[in-house]
Amino acid sequence: MQISARNSLKGTVKQVVPGAINTEIVIEIAPGVEVVSVITKSSAEGLALDIGKAVYAVVKSSDVMVAID
Amino acid sequence: MQISARNSLKGTVKQVVPGAINTEIVIEIAPGVEVVSVITKSSAEGLALDIGKAVYAVVKSSDVMVAID
Amino acid sequence: MQISARNSLKGTVKQVVPGAINTEIVIEIAPGVEVVSVITKSSAEGLALDIGKAVYAVVKSSDVMVAID
Amino acid sequence: MQISARNSLKGTVKQVVPGAINTEIVIEIAPGVEVVSVITKSSAEGLALDIGKAVYAVVKSSDVMVAID
Amino acid sequence: MQISARNSLKGTVKQVVPGAINTEIVIEIAPGVEVVSVITKSSAEGLALDIGKAVYAVVKSSDVMVAID
Amino acid sequence: MQISARNSLKGTVKQVVPGAINTEIVIEIAPGVEVVSVITKSSAEGLALDIGKAVYAVVKSSDVMVAID
């Protein structure tokens, strides 16, 4: 499957914290650079996400804001 | 200002494409790794976004999906 | 690629309206049932979206609201 | 109330899974075609969502991505 | 129609800026307090949004971030 | 930090409801007018959000819908 979302950052799962409905996934995309994702618990289980797994953090460009110091 | 959005990726503006309402911003967050953002034209102008400017790509964690190969 | 987004509705492209930055895509997912998507123009071009093409409308479940009459 | 969100898919609630903050709602929009929504628990309670109830899955078009095989 | 989105701020349309695909709507929700919305041009036309019209700015709670000074 | 999100509504925290992964924050932005936000529990803790604290409810304009009666 190829998706329209423009942002796809390669990384490795560092942490998986399951809740009742949602699961928080911490993905390391570069040494010391992490991206946090919240997806449904069933999605996380469906993808068998576990520490060390190679994944992509995917974001639609309309969900990306820009900030300056 | 400190914001709740968990993801804040440091980078440099590589491209600014203004439309009528929205502007597309390409941010390089690592050599060869780009993040694309679509924000309103007035936001882009308000932040004076231009090529070479140091910025952060900011994403709320509930907007981050996870994909596997 | 397998993605965490829980909703993936099979359909056919019925209309493609390109703007400067964004493109509007109308997808028919059942006779008379349409889903409208707004993605970046470059994404639409990258996927070669055109009338008649078989596609999926993909939505993260945290972006789905529920309404009642 | 009439809302700007372009996508409104008629369906029936098939499952309601409450968590501490969020509730997951599974909506059948056609035989065998389901849409999953995550909304706050209080919203789900406020709408008295229960199995069999007629509802709409509502999505803003900027939250719809497009994928191809 | 009653929707799950928790936030519905009453206001008045102050400005309508149409683009090719999207339209920017500025809504005054209190004297001097404005909310900006970007929706599709056809939605704006479908709701006949015009300066002075009474409207609600509607936001799903998972799209609201929190910031501190 | 200055962010591209166009909407920043000043208010006071009225309620904090923590879950396993997400925390619901109720912000009063005017007498009797509340905005509800769902952010990760760690974000809420990182910002030390508590009843009475002065905060901003921040929303990207592409996440704001418009409704009419």
C-alpha cells in the first residue's frame, strides 16, 4: 500500500505503553530524537508493535505545525 | 510558550510554496530527511518563514500513525 | 506497507480538483456514497490519482466523530 | 445543526468499548464495512451511544488520506 | 444533528477568504477574540457563510493542545 | 517559542481527569464557556497542569469546523 501522507520517518520502537483504548508508542528516529504516537490498542496489537521493531512514524502534512524560537 | 504537543523536530526550512490560503513548508530535519507541513499563508508570513530559517516541525502525538513494511 | 489507521474504505476516484497547494479528491465508496479528501497536490500527483482509479480512503480513528439525528 | 465536515457516513453502532477518558465506537456503514471512532467517554455518554443505534461517522475532509495498492 | 465534538464556540463570521480548494473563515467568538477555520470552499458555499452570519466554531477535543507561558 | 497554530484561546484550567495514556483538561475561556482538550498524560504532567492554572487552548485552523443552526 502506498499512502498520500507525505511524512514517513523511519525508526525503531523504544517503548510501548498500553492503556484501555489507546496505546502510546515511542519511536526513535535518530540517536536521541524521539517521536511519540498515540494509536488504538488494537492497531498496536494488529501491527505487533514491540520494542526494537522497525517502523515508520507517518503524519499527514496538514497535521504538521511550524514553530520558531 | 511551552506546548503540550509531544513532537518537536528541529530543522531548517528548505522550501516555501505559497498558495492562496495555505503555504507548504519543507523542513529538513536531518541530512536527506524532510518533513512537509501545510499551514495557512498568514501563519507562514507571521513567522517570516524563509529558506534557511531554523524551525521546529511540531506534531500532536494523536496525529502520528505507525506503519510497518 | 501496513498502517495503524483503522479505517480504510475501498472506492473509486470520481473527481480530482487541483489547487495551488492542495487537491480535492472525491471517492465513491458505494453507489451514491462519496468520501471527500483534501491532500497535497504533490501527493495526488505522486499517486497518479485520476478518475476511475481504485483507491482507499484512509482515516485515523481519532479523526472520526459520531453524530446522531 | 449543519456542519462543514464533508463526510457523513450513515451506519449503526456495533460495539462500544469505554476506557477511562476515551471510548471506542465501531460503526457498521454497510454489510461487512466498519468505521472505528475514538471520542471522549463523556461524548459517547452524552449521545447515549449503544449497540444498534443509528449514527453518522463524521470526518473533516482534511483528515482523509488516500492510499493505493 | 448532534455531534460528539465537545467544543462548539458561538460566534459571528468576520471574514471569508476563498481559495481554489479551501476557504479561510475568521469567526469572532467574543469582542476581540477570533478563531480561524480552514474548510473546503464547497463547504463554505454549502453553508452560505458570509460576514455577519451566526456560526459555531467546532473542534474535536483530541485536536486541542494546551500551552503555558 | 512561537507556533504557526492560528488559534490560541486564553483561559484557566477547571478540571484535570487523568487516564492511563490520555488526560482530559477542561479550560474555561470566558465565564461559562469551556474548551475540552485531550492530551497525553505525560504532556499534562510535563506542563504541571492543575486547577486554576493560566493556560492557552491551541488549535490548528485546519482542525476547526464551522456549523450553523
